[in-house]
Amino acid sequence: MTALDYVFAGVLAVIHGPEAFTLLGIPVSVTVLMVVAGFFAGIVVGATPGLGQVIALAISLPILISIFGFNASALLP
């Protein structure tokens, strides 16, 4: 496989991941939904004075974990 094949396979894995709901007959995956929610949450956190650093990390960390996933070896020191 070439590098573009891996990129294409990754995009397909995101699009065809677990379905959150359907919108006009088109399934919307959980990953896409969480990325969009994280985008809008980032705008809200960035536009609100005083909300930063720790709160932004608390919002973004679950989104990043859902995108990239984790396994048991990620919990090891």
C-alpha cells in the first residue's frame, strides 16, 4: 500500500465508523460528530475570557481520544 492508500483507508474508517444518527438518510459517525462538537466548543472556550488551559484540555482530551483511540499499552508509563 502507498501512503495515499493509508490516508484513504483512514478517512473511510472515520466515515464508516459507529453511527450516531442519520441525517436525511445519511449516517453520521460518532467521530465526525465529536470533531464538529470539539470545533464549536473550542470556539466557545477561545471566545470566553477566563476559560483556558485546564478547561480547554478537559474539553479537548476526550475528543482527541475518540479520534485517535487508545489501547492498553497507552496506559503504561
